[in-house]
Amino acid sequence: MLYSVGKDSSVMLHLALKAFYPAPPPFPMLHVASGWDFRDLIAHRDRTVGAHGLELIVAHNEEAEADGINPFDTDSARYSQAQLTDPLKRALDAHGFDA
């Protein structure tokens, strides 16, 4: 399940936790981390995952970060492709997700 730690994915996580209670959901949480997430967001994500015994997959593009691609100096389409879309596609392929 895609998990951005935002309001929509938090509601989806809450519903999944209720649906599979008392066991954790039988699927991993996938967070696409841009490298520009707030520290508190990452801390909350990690606390939530730990509290519920969830499997977490974090997708990140180290090459784009090393190339200096960032939301301030990079065209928004290029930034989104490099830091969000590409890592998502790689994670979907690497883990065999098809739905």
C-alpha cells in the first residue's frame, strides 16, 4: 500500500489496520521518500510502522540526490520524475507489485 504519511494514506492505513485486526495488514507499506521530507514526518512514519508491526519499503533515488536534483533549483517536472516517479516505478518492479 502506498503510504505517504499524509491524511489520505493515514486513513487508508487506519482502515487496513481495522480490517485485519488483530494481525497487521498482510502487505507492506511503500513510502516514496524524496529526500526533502520533514524529519518529524519520517519520525512519525517510523513510530507508526513500529507500533503496528508493519513492513515498510522506502523508495528513494540516491543518484538524483547526488546529481543535485532538488525542488528549489530543478524544474518541477524533472524533479518529480527523478525523485518521485522513477523511485516508485523501480520499487513496483523490484517487489513485483502488480495492483
